[in-house]
Amino acid sequence: MYRWVSISRLQKKQLVSSFSNTATHHQKPNLPSPPPIRVSLTESAGRGVFATRRIEAGQLIHTAKPLLTHPSLSTPNSVCYFCLRRITANSSPHQLLFCSQDCKHNSKIFYDVESRADWSAFHDYCRSQGLKYPLLAKRLACMIISGAASADFIDILQPESLSSEMISQMDEGFGLLRNAFTKADITDEQMTYRLYQLSLTLQVLSRQWYASVLSRFRINAFRIELAGGLYEELLSLAAASIEAEIAVGNAVYMLPSFYNHDCDPNTHIVWIENADARLKALRDVEEGEELRICYIDVSMGRDARQALLAQGFGFRCNCPRCLSGD
Ligand SMILES: [Zn+2]
Ligand SMILES: [Zn+2]
């Protein structure tokens, strides 16, 4: 069941960097030991993440770098194109895209592809229909066209099964995405090779590819809300509207996607300053115990949770809290 062999080079690099403590352990003996987790099959919910030793409440279990990100279109202030860090209002306008030279450098190759196309129609479509997963598909397409990711980059993630009706609802988005690429400005000489790649890639980026990646984003993408936002910004958001969009964007991860759901979870994910995920224990966890996160708002009532999990994630929750009727 573990298709680790299909992990692309970039994913490997990211997996290693998310486990960088492990990689440098022998050089810096004072660093923490490897993450106390293993991924294995559960009795009923496919694969899951298990504790390999006792973990105390509040402990950081591991961190994870995103495989891909996309900023929210309605974020009140600018966030970094790559890591979703908030960019302060006093940055000059031309620095509004990236929080740092590192982020600029790390996304240069696919940002270059993205910036050649006119995304206004595609963004209007996403904005007017409140869609976020097509944006992740756009980012992934740019990564594939630029060579930053392989075509099977996120195949390791579990897909949601889609009805043919759901797939035909995606046609408009797919048409707009493809249209943006085919009309992309590729007058630059350096883009000649990219154009060749693009013509090859467009054969890969089919309607079927689009449905396949959306089916994975639908159940694996995380909505990123930063806990370490600027205080003044939080105040102005609260004053502006209680409906204000507080998510800075969406992101997809590998390891965090292997965590199963529980309405009374023992683990949670926090984002402090950017899309780097931190998995923390909410209570003491025994060795061998499965680590679970809550996919939805824990404060909702049982019926609302059941409906949302069935609709959004396609399963009926049988966790102890649901079974107790709470
Ligand atoms: Zn950044
Ligand atoms: Zn439940």
C-alpha cells in the first residue's frame, strides 16, 4: 500500500527537509531525535499515523513542508506566493509577491511559467464560485510545465471518488485553465524550450488529469490560518467584518495527509508564520496509539459534523465521540 517508490525527487527532498532533524542528527547531537511516528495500515481507515513512543501533551511531533500552496484570492493583505507568510503593509509594491529572496528563488521556475499567462478569467471563475481547489490545480500545472514537479507528483494522496456529474461540473474550470496556458505569452527566447515542454505537457494536463488532481485536493488540501498573524491586522480584521476571510491560502502536504480524522483528536496542526505545518500532541499519547486530527471544526454538534464529513470527505465518522452521541 505504501507507494514510497513513486515519490518524486522533489517530494523526497521535501520529505527529507521536513525531517531535517533526522538528516543532520549525526552532525549535531544536541538536536531532537527523529519524529516519533510511523505510517501503517489501520483496521478500518486505510493508512494512518501511529506513535512509536510515548508523546506528551503539547509536544511538537514533527513539522512538514507543503508540497504545494496557493494564496487565497480574498486575503485582505498580501501573502507570500510560495510560503503564504503575510507580507507587511510597508513593503514596497514590487516586493508584494515574495516574503524573502529564498521564497523567490524556490518558486522562480514555476512562477516564471505562471506569470506568462493571463489568469484573470480563471481567477474570476474561482472567486465568483468560491472555489479554492482549481487554484491548487493551476499551481500544480505550472510546477509540472516548468519541470519543478512530475505529472504524478500528488498521486500518492488518496483521491475522492467523483461522480460523472461532479466531473462535468469541473469542465468550465478546466477549459479556463487550458485556455490560459494556450494563450500564454511565450515570446521570450528562453521560453522556446518551455513552449516545447508545454506542448508535451498539455497532452498530460487533460480533463482526466484535472479531475484526478481535484479529487485529491478535495480531501487532502488544508486551509491555512496563521496563528502568528500581526496583532494590528487581527484587530483590523475583527473590526472590518466578522465574516472576514482569515485563511491566507491552501496547501497540500504528504505526511499530514496520512493522519485520519477523529472528532476528539489527540493531535492538531498549527501554522505559526507560514505554511510550514506543525503537528502537536493535544494530550498524552501512548506508544502504538494512532495519532488523529480533526478535519473540521471540533466545536460543531454531532449531526453537523456527520453531515460535513460525509459531504466533504465521503465517510461516516464512527469515532468514540460520535458513537456516544456527543
Ligand atoms: Zn515566503
Ligand atoms: Zn466523530
